[in-house]
Amino acid sequence: MASTASAALSAALAPHYTVCLPAPDDFAFWRERARALIQCGVPPERVSWAEPGATGDLFAMQGESDEGNLPDAPDDAPDDAPDDAPDDAPDAAAPVRASKRFITLARNAALHSDPQRFGLLYRMLWRLQSNPRAMEDKADPDIRRIEELSKSVRRDSHKMHAFVRFREVIGEGASESDERPHYAAWFEPDHHIVRANAGFFMRRFANMDWSILTPRGCIHWDGAVMRESGPAERSDAPQGDPVEELWKSYYASTFNPARLKVGAMLSEMPKKYWKNLPEAELIPDLIAGAQSREAGMVAAGEREERERPATLAAIAAGISRCRDCAIADCGTRAVMGEGAPGAALMIVGEQPGDHEDIEGRPFIGPAGQLLGEYLQRARIDRRAAYVTNAVKHFKFVQKGKRRIHQSPAAKEIDTCRWWLEAERAAIGPRVVLALGASAARGILGKTVSISQARGAPIPLDDGSQLWVTVHPSYLLRLDGAAREEQAARFADDLAAVSAAVSAGVKAAARAAGMEPAE
Amino acid sequence: MAQQTLKQKLEILADAAKYDASCASSGTAKKNSLGGKGVGSTEGMGICHAYAPDGRCISLLKVLLTNHCIFDCHYCINRKSSNVRRARFTPQEIADLTLNFYRRNYIEGLFLSSGIIKSSNHTMEQMVECARILREDHDFRGYIHLKTIPEADPELIHQAGLFADRISINVELPTTKGLTRLAPDKDEGQIEGALAGTKAQIIQAKDERKRFRHAPRFAPAGQSTQMIVGADDANDTDIVSKASRLYGNFGLRRVYYSAFSPIPDASAVLPLKRPPLMREHRLYQSDWLMRFYGYAPGEVAQATGADGNLPLDIDPKLAWALKFRGAFPVDVNRAAKEQLLRVPGLGTTAVGRILAARRHRTLRLDDVARLTQSIAKVRPFLVALDWRPTNLTDRADLRALLAPRQEQLELF
């Protein structure tokens, strides 16, 4: 390049230039001056760039610089044409070229607060004239530095998009023109990014009146025109907004204490931003309380880790000590199931009642006696079956001298299910009869509708089958025709169970007959 | 019971919604509020407006319409048999809350999910109504993510997609067995049917946009799903193969993993322990390997140990490389992009930089160091102009050299 050569010739004599930028983020001005300087062949070491308020670099102090006076640049250097567009200017100056990648990076890097940035960009632009593809070499230190600058500016912009918090301005001056509320925010950027990001906030909040106040200048939007003003102070911004209370409670509620990861939060939301985020004041307390909240939840569900008792005696001992749900704390006794070990049929009720709790045996109250009658009619031998309850303790409310039965909650059935499963494993029945919805939930782990589930066997995981019918106490509460109808259906269900048990016993006997006896 | 205040409802319903992992607000159609009546813009990149101390970003107002539910899924805090406090928002309340938060730049938009009340259709109608209020009454142009209910009428899901940027349906558990055990009211066939239906509608809407400029957009940010990790006994191989099947069959943008974490008043069926966060992290890494690094699901499965789970102490890419050392070292100056992407410690950015830089110079180890995060990690798998790992690649204790060091705790 001819201009480069002539600059080299007069290197010793060449003057030093200082360019004063009108604003620290004025990329367009830098671009215009840099273009002119390159066209005049001024090498990077002979240019310094000064932004307002700064003293420029060391060379500017030496007094031999031409403050702001550019060399005789071509008069009509293309001001608006992009650098990589062909230059149609009639003069002899060679067009200055730069890759798109450089322009994108430089536009961002120019906003950085590093005072060396314009010099660095000029040096790179200078190098690009002799090697147009220099930007592709990612291992080059200059390019690495430009990329770093650009990256930190992009990050700062991104954090501005994220962490600006508007507050509604209430009171004087806000509602002079119309009903539209005004919103104002205070933000402290690291770099000169405010003006560059005005467009983002304008596009997002186009129909809102807002101001963003920063120590590097402010922007104001009134729905039609963007205005700029000088630096502001924190005290200029409004304090507090009623919606912030809602936001803070949302922030606290959406946090999951079992997943505490403070490092991950800090890397994305460093402490320097906290002072301007209303929700950040909650963080220390949330962190402090997290571990105990998690430990509490884990302790509440810890039982599953224990080993399941294998014998009926161990289960009986276990349930009398069990305090896993609130029912167990009522001062009642745990009622264990009873019947033949190895029984073919297991009958499951809901929970012990008043009589059962006093006697300590299942199904001996009015409902138990009714069940006994129906079992006899269906030719089921109660003594050959195993009879138990889905919940082992009596749940009641005291009314005067009487203890009134209360249905167990689903959670209580699920808690007691652990014991019921242990009983079922110890007995190994081929048929299980569940009386009522609680018993069915105790076996299945989910609530089923009795009317839909009754009358047909439900296969269980271990190959046995479950029959579901109503609880006999239901019959006790009915009168007249309704009772007769339900009683008939109950008898039908028991008859079907009886058939299933004897079929199962026969099948088992056949299987045992084919196998040689142990 | 006394009337709940808005704040109390928000506390209950945000607490109930936090187990949904997704908070993405990216990748949707670009829009802004210029020329409109309301607020809102989406410009491609998602913005995380805050981070909770669990390290998760808060990008959307993530709430439930209600936490009343007729379903009884054991892993869920809102199941019918749970004793949590219940609350219910009206669609208008959620819309107002969203706008108030959005105007103060707290959020990118709304992520609305719900427990199922009355019927699936009734619930879905309420959610769609909420999105309609935002879009039509307030001309809201921010991001909306609606969780749809698989049992709901397809017409309602169609409307949801017209208002929302993204819609999603949770598959919940990786295996059918787990689903029947832990979510007895849900049906795998129905869930997958709904995913397939949404995929078809997304494809159709894209096609219509090509032909007619004003055809409505349907869920421009696509659909996603979520799987719970650690609630059932499925191993990582099961999960990864399920995820790859979901990506393949239903054109999902993302499969989210949610480590099962203790919940208050948990079901007695599930073990409550610390959530398997590291396992969740390794699964996300394997997800990245499949989506950005050209690994087949089978290759991720090759990285798992004898129990079918990915190792927790090292990342899946390193685990694969240690198993298949024959593929290494690769020459940074000659190897194809696909080979470089398999080098543990080289990300997609670093590979891009290497490919660009090696057109200009033959790379030395120092050059590679400038382009990557940690040279010590990649060194055993690379050949550069002045570097050859010789025996390093084949050393028996290579894993110990590269795995993060276990720290001996001090006596206290």
C-alpha cells in the first residue's frame, strides 16, 4: 500500500496525532477519523485517542501533538458508506476495508471502559489493510483482546436487559399530562452501553413512559421520542413500588431449598448487582434456611429406608411402636390382623373401631359381626382366613363420652400401607378381599371407585387377585329396600370370592399334586 | 376459611409450580411492541431476569392456575392425597400479575401450568382464556409457555398453540412401568398421542406460513417435555434412549430432566432423599452430546457403567473417550470437525476457533491453549505441531489424572 510506504519513509519526522472523541461511545466518530488516518498512512503508534474526561494516553502529554488536527485527509472521504463498500470517491485515496466480523466486534468493543480500546481497534484496522483475513486467526493476541472487550460489553448489555428494575413513579409530575403511569429505573453499567441499548427497551416497552437513570447518562422514552440527559445519581431514582412485595414473595416461593447451589447463582448474578435488585435482600435468609427445610422434608419421609419386617410377630411389635402418622398419637392401641398364617384369603377392612380398639382384635364390633354372618352364608371360614385392616390405629373425635369414627386420610392409608404390604408378604394369600375404598387404596396404592371395581378380580403384582366390595358398616347405615339391594350385592360379591378361593385352592392342590411332596 | 390474598395465592401456586424445570424464553418468533397497544418483545435470545439461590434462572412467571388436582401422582406435591394448602387464580388475576411484573422488567413472560380441576377440558379452557386475555385484551407480545393437558380436546390444544410461544406436555417418567406405578391416572399412549398431535400442528402451521404470509403462527418456539429423574428405578441408558426417541418422534425442542427432590407431605411410596443433582447434570451433558456433538444415543449408552448409569465423577464425553482410546489422539491440524468434537475438553466454540485458526498457522500446543479452557484436560487426546502425547493416551491411570480430585476432609 502506497500510503504505508510513505509513512514509513517519514517515520522519524512524522507528527503525533491525538483525536478527541466527543463521547466515550461514539463509534461513528472514531470510524470516520480512523478511516481518514489510515488513508493518510498514519501508523498506529503515531495516533492517540482521548475520550472526554480522560487525559488520553502518555503521548498526548508530550506537547508535540496536533490536538485534533488531522493530516490532510482526502476532503470527501466517504462518510456514510460502509468501509467494505466500493469507494466511488473521485480522489486518489485508497478505500479502507475491513471485514464484517471486525466491524461487528469493534462496534461492541468501542463501548468498553478500557481507555486503550480505540488504539487497539485502530491497530487492528491498520493490520487489516495489509492482511484482509487477519481476523480469522483466533490465536492472535490483538484479536483475542478485541473479542474479550466485545464479550464483556455484550455481557454487560445482557445484564442490563435482565437487571434493570422499573419502579412506578407515584405522585407529583407523573400524571400531569394523562393517566399513563411513568416508570423509572436505576442501573449501574460497567461500560458505556446505555445509549446502545436504548433500542432494546424502546422495542420492549414501546407503549410505556419510562426512564433509565445511570451514572453514565440517562435515557427517557415517552411513547414517541427518546431523549437523553446527563449522568444521574442513585437518589434521583424512585424508591419502592408496591408490586415489589409480590415479586419478592414469588422469588422466595420459586426457590427450591433442596437444590441449593449458591455458586451457580453467583456466577450469573454477581453480588455487585444485588444492591439494585429488590429480591436480592432475601438471598441470605433463603440460603440460611435451606438446609433445615430440606432436612425436615427428608426426615418426614425417611421411613422407607428401614428394612421391612418379615414375620407377623415383628410386624405386630413394629406397629405398636409406629408413630409415622398423627392417628398413632391418639393414645389408642395398634390392632394387628389375625388368622391362619399361610391363609388362602386375606380380608382387609378400613381401620379398628371402638370395640376393636378396646379388645385389640380386628372385626369384632357390629360391622364385624355382620361380616361374620355373610361369610358364613358364602361358606367362607373366617378362622381359615387372615383378617386385618388397612390402617392399624383407631381414628376418632371425642364427642362427650363417645368416640366417633373418622375416615383415615389418603396419606394415612399410604403411610400404613407399608405395614399392610409386609403382612401380605408374610401371609402370601392367593385372594385378597378389600372391604371399602380405604382397604382398596391400602392394597392398590390408588383410589378406585367401588362401584366400578367390584364384581371382577383385579390381578396383583405377585400373581394373586384382589376383589373389592363395600364395607359391611355401609350396610348398617342403610334402611329398607336400599339395604336389601346392597346386601344382595354384597352377598354376591362374597360368593364370587368364595368361588375364587376354592378354585385357587384346587389349582394349588393340583399343582402340589403334580410336584412331589417336599 | 378466610379469603386468600393475592400474595398468599401467589406463594402457594409459585411454590407448587417450581418443580417444572423449563424456563426457556428463547428461540421463538421475533416480535416487539412498536405499533401495538401493549408491552413485550422477544428478540431471539432468552433473558434470565434473576437467579434463585438454587442456581436456576427466573425468566418467566412460573405459576399454576390452581393446585387442586383430581389426579394422584405420587411424585407430585399437588396430588389429590397431599395435604398442601390449595389455592386458585382466576385467568384475569394471572394476566394482571404477568403484566405488572413484565412492566417492571422482572420477567420475560408467563409459564402457566395447572392441576386438573373438574375435567381436563375445563382446566385447559381456563389456561387458554388466560393466554387470550394477555394476547387479545392487552396486546401482550412477551413470551408465553403453556403446559397442555394430554387428555384435553385437541381443539383446545390448538387454541393454546395459537396464543402461546411454546407448549409442552410432560412425559413424567422414562418407563411405562414407572408411569403406571407412580402416576396411576396418566396414560403413556395418551401423552405420546398428544405430543404427536402437537408436532403435526406445528409442521402444518409452518407449511401454511410458507404459502400464506398471514397464516397464524402455532407455537413458534416448538414443544418440549420433562422427565423426572430418580423417582423410579430407570437407569441412565433407559432415560437417554427414551429422550432420543422423543426427540426423533415428536420433533421436540428440549427434553428437560428434573431431579426428584423432596417435597413437603410426600407420598409414602417414594424414597425421600437428596435430589440426584449430579446425575441430572450428567444427563443434560449427554443431551448436549446428542444434540450438538454428533453422538448417537447408543454411543452415550456406551459411556455408562455396568449398572447402566453414567459415571458421576467424570463427564460422559470423557467417559466415552476413556473407553474408546483407539479413536485418540487426534491431530488438531488435520482432524475433521467430527473428530475434534469428540475430544474431551473441546467445546463447539473451541472447535470452531481451531478450524478457523489452522487456516492461518499450524497450531502448536500453546495456540491450542489460547483457544480452549483447559489445556491439561485436552492434552492427552491431541497431537499438535510440537506435541505428541506418546504414552499418555494409553496410561492406565489416565482417568485418575483427569477426574476432578477428591478432597480429603479435615478433622474438625
